Amino acid sequence: MLHIVNKSPYERNSLESCLRMASKGSAVLLIEDGVYGATKGGSFEGKIQAAMADVKVYVLGPDLSARGMADRVLDGVSVVDYGGFVDLVAEHSNCQSWL
Amino acid sequence: MNDEMDMEEEGGVVKQFMFVNRKAPYGTIYALEGLEVVLISAAFEQDVSMAFIDDGVYELKKGQDTKSLGQKNFSPTYRALEGYDIEKLYVERESMEARGLTEEDLLVDVVVLDRAEMAAKMDEQDVLISF
């Protein structure tokens, strides 16, 4: 399963709900305002780091750059471009968007 | 005649307007629309300030680059506000800290207020408009 989250974890609980439901071995892709969830120094950092023991976390590069956050991605999070986004969707048998 | 006089008096009233920004840029249209309204408000010669709390602090993050997004990078506009006599930009310290940001991460000079100071600043206003 590929989980896609596009909301800031500081404004909505989408990412938190997603991490609660994401089973071991699944992937989480953060896009749009969701990218803030993968950045260093914030109060959400610990939750993402804990989740990475079980799930692989990806973040969309263009959305990071737009927000000036490209230089503070958490260690262990993989940055992908639009092509990588397509690959992730193709690699997984299903996906769920957490709006 | 009377109407004309009323209008004149009305035009002389200066109120304190605060625009409250609580949304991150680009994910929704709120940040950009809020900025547009602030620029329009400058034409009315009011006492305008902007508050940045919650995800609104992300609007002021340095280094925004929207080339691969196909959206306009409107962050330089915050630096132009001074030219429109909008010089009071207030940022809540707690919101910055929760997001791992410091004053050095911001692209424009601001006044950093703690939560209680921000609340007091809001209480002083005549009109608050929220985005």
C-alpha cells in the first residue's frame, strides 16, 4: 500500500491517522503541505522517526523546494521527483490518499 | 450636502486592521489571497498589521523556489510590504518553535511575540481579518 498525505501535520491530523493505519512494509509519500511532516526540528519529528521503523517515507522534492524546506529533510526520508511519484504509484498494488 | 460631509468624516477615520495568517503557502490559496488583500488595504491609509501564527509562519520561510511547481513564488512580496507602509509584521514564537524555525529562517524583519503578547496585540485591534 502507498499512502499519500497532502496536509500539514500541524494543521490537520491526516498524517497522524495515516501513520496509525499504515501497516509494516507500506510506504508513505508526503506531498504539497504534507512535506512539512518530513522536516527537521519540528514537534512532529519524533512521530515520523518512530514510524520509519515500520514504513518507508518519501517526500516530493518540488513541493519541498517551493516551501524553502529542501535543506532540512529528516534523515532516512527519501526525496522523489514527479517521475519518482509515478514509479511509487506503479510499484504498489494500491494507494490511499489521506485528504 | 450632508452626505458629502459624512463621507468626508468617514474618510478621516483610521482604524487598526490586523490580517491574521494561519496557512502554509502553495497548498491552499489562502496565503496568496491574504497577501493580495493586505496590499489592497494599503490604499485605504489604515493602520495595518499582519500576524503570522500556526502554519502561517511558513509563509515567511527563506529560500522558497517554485520553479518546478508551476506556481508563482509570491514570497518576495512580503519584503515589498514596507514600501506600502505595512511595517508591522508579528510572528508568534511558539508557532515558529513547534515547526523548528527561528527568526533567522525568515525572509523579512519581523517582531517576534510570545503567545500572550500576540493575544494582547489582537485585543488592541478594531478589525481582524483571518486567512
